[in-house]
Amino acid sequence: MLQKLLIVFILIFLIAALGFRLSGSGAEIARRTEFFNNPFTPLFATSTPNKSTTTTTGLPFPFPATPDLPDEVSNYTWSDTEEASSENLDVAEELLSLERSYDEMRTKLSEARVLGELSPHREHVHILDAQTSALQAGQEYVVIGVDYEATAPIDVTGWSLQRTTDGARVRLPVGTRIFEMGTIPTFGDITLERGAEAVITTGVSPVGTSFRENTCTGHLSQFQTFIPSIEERCPNPLAELGTEYFADESCRAFVETIPRCSFFIGVPPSPVSSACYSFVRNELTYNGCVARNRWRPSFLSPRWRIYLGQPALLWEGSGTIRLLDREGRTVDVWRY
């Protein structure tokens, strides 16, 4: 119903508007036609007086004028924008390069403070490993090694390990090239050949001295603890029997039950002769193994066990370990 009324009202309005537009004289009809075409004309018009009539000339609606731009702005082109962007990019890259150089310089200065004066041995001697989280001095160690590019053996006796947190230093002692139990050790400088390494333990030596490992040192770990463990590469006990005992079937069967790098403890089986048992007790030992094998070219191992004899831990917490030569120059560092 409402829609019908609205339609009727619009029709009446259009008919009235059409009648208003067509009524009056010719000039009036022209004026009203112009009004319907542009209703803003009466508001923005200029009048030109005449002797008999007044003529009204319509002007377009005056929108705000656009101000003139300065020359430096009006002459700005897209090429100028690209050039400015390129210049900004170059400046940013240069700043980034300077920042990287600054960071590298800071790193080098920090390393220089840690390294100090460098040793001529730094090219061939390195810290290979370190146990810095031990609970006891006998479990704490640093492993150093000589690479295969070294042209001559390197004497490390008198070198030292330094803790950078407080500057404490401990010197590497002399050692025994071939250790023998029950005898007074023969001490000498510790020399590392190319490819050799040394386990430097903070605590006291289980056998009373620093020593070089050999074919027989696996015997030592039967009654003593070594960290890291000593490799057991002792000869097969059966291969150690002389011809007179090897022919004895009961002796041979007995020796076959003895593990490699072990000293027999206990009572032998009843068929075993006293001569065989005496051989096992006296010869299948560390000293007996050394006496029989020390002449072999492969007897000595490339690994030394060096003991600093310290009662307490050296590398607690975090810091840097310096390996220094006799003149106190830095050979290598290890951060922990």
C-alpha cells in the first residue's frame, strides 16, 4: 500500500514540475529550463545590465584552485626517486660493512687478550680434548697432541697449563719412558713425536710417576684406575708360554683361562704343575711382559700419561685453558 502511494506521489510531482517548466513566457521557460539543468546557476552568476533587460550569465561551480608547486618539486621525476633510493641503499650497505668490521675487530682484540704472545709450536701442537666437569682431580684431564706435519719431536717438559680466570699456572713435569714396577724410575724430558699425544691429569699418578704407555701397561689397570682408561693391548698369555710349558697340555689349558692383561690370583687347578704355576705367577705380569717385549719396535705407544700432582680441581666453572711453552708463549687454548 505504501509503495503505491509513493509511486502516485512521484507521478504527481513530475507532472507539476513539467507544468511549471512549460508555463510562462519564452524567456521564463528558458530560465526555468536552465535552472533544472544546473540548479547552482542562480547562486554563482553575474548580471550584465541592459537598457531593457537584465541578462544573467551562469558560471561553472568554482572548486578550490590547485596551488602552484615550487620548481624544485614540480621538476621532481621518478628517476630522481630511484637515484635517491639507490643512494640510501649504498649508505645502508656501507654502515653494515662498517658494523661487521667493528665486530671483527672486537673479536680479534678479545682473542689477542686471551692468546697473548704466540708460540712457534702453535702450528703443530694442539689441545685435542678436556674433561672439565670432573668431581676429583684424578678424573680431570687435558689431552694435547702433535700433528703429523711436525718435522721433529717436541719436548713439552717445562711447558705449562694456565687458568685464565686467575692466571694460575702448573708446569708439566719430567716422566719415565719405560715404567717398571718395584724399581726406582729413570726420569727424563717428555718428548712427543709427530702423531703422539699426552693425557695431562690434574691429580696424582696411580703408579707414582708420569709414564709412556706401552704394550704391557694394560696390566696396570687391573689394580689401579686410569681416566681415561688405558688400552689393553697386551700379548695373548698363551703366546707368552715357552716351548717347555706349551707342550704341557694341562699348563696350556690353564693359561688359556687367564684374560689378557691380567695377573692370576688364586689357586690353580690340581693337574697344573708347580713349574707351570711359578711361570704364570712370575712371567705373566707387567714386569715380565716388559722384559719379554721391550725390544719390539711396536712396544712403545704414542701416548703419554702426565700427572700434575695437584690435590684440587683446576678447571672448575667456565673459562679458558692456555697451553704455554717454556717461554710462556701461547701454543693453544681451550674454552670450557
